[in-house]
Amino acid sequence: MPETVPLPDEVIAAVRGARRVLVLTGAGMSAESGIATFRDAQTGLWETFDPSQLATHEAWVDDAAFVWAWYAWRIRLLGDAEPNAGHRALADLAAHREVSVVTQNIDDLHERAGSRVTAHLHGSLLELRCADCHEPYADQPALPDAPVERLSPESCPACGGEVRPGVVWFGEMLPQEAVQATEDAIEALEPGDVCLVVGTSGIVYPAAGYPAMALAQGATVIEVNPDESGVSDMCHHVVRGTAAHVLPALVAAVAQS
Ligand code: BJW
């Protein structure tokens, strides 16, 4: 039986009173779907490596087979994962309020739960492309049945280059259309609207700056995270619980109104 999360009345009232809800999600959103958070993703073969060093163009250039083995295994794990109750609650919320979901996550669990995602700020694990000519790679990559230390990346049919995951690594620019869509969603917020910040450490920019931008628009900023994050201090309300526990309770309370 899941523990009950006490939801402050002000949090329920804020979402009830909002016309628009901007939801900013991070890796914690998918943790209860069995997808390890970014900073917990280092298990087994990769546990001695700093993920922020692996998720870089430099790491790819240095040893693409090592980096691709990490991503290929994560693609395999995502195929076995399902949206959790938190993803489904956010999809349900769209029946009651105008909802924009902006995610840093590279999985497709919001979409599979039924949400229309405004922006995938850090790209997609499933959209592969050539590292050289940037052509999208449409074929299914060969995935290992168990973690392997090295795996040769697929070859680009257009130029023979190495195929990389369509994610945004540190030091790379975010997709311009995702940034623009996010800024448009933030600018649409008015006093009385809500920004829900779910399951992010709040340390990776520019995403970590978006709650402050929502605050500047006059929105009520609410964090859902079992632990303190880099943005906790600036939130109006903090709910210390997990996405799959808190969000269904919150959306049920809003739906009753
Ligand atoms: C739960 C839970 C449960 C657990 N329920 N919650 C300004 C200042 C300083 C630096 C910069 C700056 N602007 C740009 C930078 C540089 C850099 C940056 O931010 N560095 C900081 C680390 C200091 N940013 C960039 O390079 C970005 N590019 C850019 O800005 O381009 C312009 C530019 C270029 C060059 C120089 C300057 C500007 C690109 C960032 C790309 C991030 N990519 C990654 C990897 C994607 C691929 C992959 O996954 O392998 O994206 S990094 C990684 O971090 C991943 C995530 O999306 C991202 C955020 O992680 P997140 O979601 O917060 O996850 P965790 O694991 O850290 O935290 C999980 C949280 O969940 C925790 O809080 C838990 O408590 C919680 N949780 N269980 C709810 N059940």
C-alpha cells in the first residue's frame, strides 16, 4: 500500500484556481517507471563513471563504442518501461486545466501516458541521427540483451558516419524550437496560474532557470520532489513526495472541484 502524501490545502487551492498549469519535469518523473534518474543511472559497468562526463561530445569522440553501449542499454530498458501513475495523472489533468508539459527527459513516457508534450528540452533517446551528416537514422538499432562494455554504433546509410542518440549533451545547444515553445508557454502564464516542478535536481541550465521565469510571470511555483533540489528555495510550495504518489492525489483533488 503506498504511503499517503499529505497535500497542503494551499497546493490544492493553487491548482484548482489556475487556468494554465505549466509542468516542468525531470528524471525523477520516470523513476517509478523503473528508469534510473540521470545521476543514479550509473550502475554495473558504468558505475565508476561520472554521467556528466559520459553525456558529452568529448566522451563520444574519445570512445563512441563505450558511450553507445551505455545508450543502447538505456534504450533497451526504456522499451520495457511503462508510464507510471504520475505520468497518467498529468495526462488526466489536461481534461481539467490548460496544461503544458515541458520535460528534460529523453524518454517517451509522457506521450505514452497520453500527454501532448510541449518540449523535449534534451532531445530523445529514440531519435537517432548521424553524428557527422546529422541525417536522422530510421532503422532499429541492434540492442544488447544485457549490459555490454562496448558496442559499435550503427553506420549512417547516407555517409557511413557513426549514429548517435538524439539527445542534448553538455555543452551542446538545446533544440531551438523546444526552447522557443518553452518560453512561449512561460510567457503565457499569468498571476494565478501554476508552475509544477517535478523530479528535477534543478541544476542543469537553461532548464533550471525556467521556474524563476515562471515566478517572474506571477505564477505559483510548486515543487514535487522527495528531496531538496537546486530550485526548492524559490518555490512557493514544496511537496516532499514522489511523482507517482503526489500527482495522482493532486489531480484527483482538482478533478473534484
Ligand atoms: C524524484 C523521484 C520521484 C527521484 N519522484 N522526484 C548557466 C550556468 C552554469 C552552467 C551553464 C549555464 N548555462 C549552460 C550551462 C552549461 C550546462 C549546465 O547547465 N551545466 C550545469 C551542470 C552547471 N548546460 C548545457 O551545457 C546545456 N546547453 C546549453 O546551455 O547550451 C548553451 C551553452 C553551451 C555551452 C556553454 C554555455 C551555454 C545542455 C544541457 C544538456 C543536458 N543533458 C543531459 C543528458 C541527456 C542525455 C542523457 O540522459 O544521457 O540531460 S544531462 C542530464 O541532466 C539530463 C537531464 O535531463 C538533466 C537534468 O537532470 P534531472 O532531470 O534534474 O535529473 P537528476 O538525476 O539530476 O535528478 C533527479 C531528481 O529527481 C532529484 O532531484 C531527485 O530527488 C528527484 N527524484 N526520484 C520525484 N520518484
